[in-house]
Amino acid sequence: MRRDTISRTVDKPAGELSDKEVISMILEMIGRVAGTFIGYGKLLSGTIASLSPRVVADAINDNPDFVSEMIEQIDPAVIVGALDGNPQVLVDFLNEIDPASIAEAVNMSPDFMMKMIDALSPEVVAEIISDTPGFIMGLTRSLDPEVLAMVVNENPEFVARLTEKISPGVIADIANQNAALITDLLQRIDPKVIAAGVNSSSGWLVEVVNEIDPKVLAETLNAMSDWTSRLLREVDPAAIAGSLDEFTTFIEKVIDCMEPDTLITVINRLARNRVLQQISMEVAYSVPMRRKFLEGQVLMTGATRLDPSRKPSSKNARILPENI
């Protein structure tokens, strides 16, 4: 295509067009004729692969509004067809593009994102996320939590398959550096969706938890105790029971950082749902002055703040005799 034939959207002679202006006009024309590209993914893929990521990125960074307008005209299936077979092309582009420009476009076009997710392969998305951590970090900070939550809530199966493919370290880095955003996002996500991912990927969850700062997780749980309680009711205990030993130390650190009221809320909700009422704790207690132990059971019916004046004064631990 000759430069003197595509200058109708720029108010200057064709010979004076810069590379960025040419790229912008090519992208605009792709958007206008997107319907004709359906079924020609190889053609579009070849076109994208031949463009300079730096030049295209500069054009997008300088024209964030244009990206939103273009997205409204392109069928997501066209982009998916062009990238599914060559995700490295998108990786090269994303490493050059300002995440805020893409986030602004996504926030204004959630329907486009929904259709894109429906057509994308989780394996391709996972590869792109793992290869562009800097972009993903910036994108996460700029995305509207409500839009992102909508995508997650309406694509639970995709999310479950995607989590198995993404590096746990990438997810942990995002959580550690965006605690407030994660809290806001989780409050908008259906706990059943998160539970489904946990139930199907308990091993992956262990790796993520081992990378997350316990204080960050504790702050999140403290801010959303009701959501946490609903999540616990949906998670399959068998899915995580076998993994508990691997992050017992982490759980201890999280509990140390949590507010007592948060734990009290969780325990009381479980008690009202008759979970704790089905469990009794076997105890052996000493009888003063008689040097013997009696066996008994304790039923947990709830939890309250401990009265400091009634706190046991003894800090001595003893090993019970084997014949009690």
C-alpha cells in the first residue's frame, strides 16, 4: 500500500506522514474492515508479525482513545485467530505498550473482553502473562476491579483452567504489590468461582501461598471477613487437607497478623451454620491437688474476645501420662 493513498485521516501531505501515523491509520482501517478478516487469521497474523512492536506501541501509547474506538469495531475472534498460533507476537507488543492505555480500553469495552475470553485458549493467555510480568503488573493497577471481577465471575471454567497454567510466582507478585486492589477485586468476585479454582488446583494454591507475604494476605482477610466465610463454605476441605502441612508455618504467620475480630467472625459464622456443632474436642484436664487427669469433651458454640482478667496465669506445658 502506498503512502500517498492512505492520508485521508491525517491533515498533511502523504509524503510527510511519520511511521507512527501510518501505523495508526493501518490499525484504524483494520478496525473498519474487521468483518472481512474473519476466517483469515493467518493473513492478519502475518500482518501483525511484520510490524515493529516499538512503532505500534508508540502509536497506541500516544492515542489511548483510539484504542478504545478500534476495539469497538473489531470482532474478538479475529484477534484470537491471529494470536492463538503465535502468542510471542503479542508478548513482543505488550512489552512495549503502556499498560494504562490497554486498561483504559478494556475498562470502556468490557463486552469485548468477555468475548475475547470466550474464544481464547487458557494456555495462550498463561504464556502471555508469564512472559510479560511488568505489563501485567501495570495493567492490574489500572484495570477497573468491577470490570475484572465481571470477567472472572462469568468465566469460572476458564479461570480454573488458567490458574493451573500460570506461574504461582507471578500471581504472588501481583498480590504482594497490589494488596488494596486485590481486596477490592475479591469482594466483587463470587466466592464460588474462587473455590472452584482452589478445589481443582490445590497444589498450585500451595505454591502461590508460599510466595505471598503473610501480612498482605492477613490485611486482605481482615478487610473482608464476610467474603472469607462464604469462601470457606464453598471450598472442598479434601482438596486442601493434604496440602496443609506444606504451609502450616505460613498459616501461623497469617493468624498472627489477623485481627481477633476477624477470626471471631469466621468461627461464629461456622457455628451458626452448624459446622462446629458437629465437632467436639477431646480434652484431658488436671484435678488440683489430686495429681490425676480426667477426660472430657468440649463443644465449640462460638467465639468472643478473651477477658484479660480471666486469662490463665500458668504458662507451663506438660506431657500427659500415657495411661490417662
